[in-house]
Amino acid sequence: MESEADDGIDDAKQTARLCDISPDSYPHLYSLNRKEVSQLKAEHKVKRMNINVEASLHAAFKSATAARGENMTDVLMKHIKDYVDKHMPAGLKPSAR
């Protein structure tokens, strides 16, 4: 019998596949391979972002992501990536290798 934690892992894997986020392409974002921030900084250039959000919106977002077995950071990173992919001027997009 699978535990709730196993269900969360399966949900995270499915979300990562749907978002085209794999351990190979974004190891520092993949929730199943999370590392301490100090380890991330040593391996990848990481920038911290802080935003101000109404307490009620934060609580609702936290509840919504938890209900889906998702991590708030992973969901925000997906939305940021989607925004950049959609709105980055063509001249500034990295060329495909």
C-alpha cells in the first residue's frame, strides 16, 4: 500500500513531466532532488526572489499547491518559465544548440 508521501512523489513526478522539468534539464528545480541552498549555490548560480503577497492569497496558494501534492516554489518556477518563454523578445532568447 502506498503512503501519502508516495502519492506526493508520484504527483511531483507527473507535474515535472507535464512542465517539461526533469532532473537532467533543471536539477536545482526538481522537487524530488532538492538540496540545501548552500549546496545549490556551489553547483548553480541561484538568485533569491522575495515578493510581498497578501496573507490570504499566500494561504490560499499554499493550500491549493498542497492539495495537489505540489511545491509552491515549483509551481511559481513553472509560471515564471512560461512567462519568459512567451514574452522574451526574440533577440534576447538564447539560441538553440
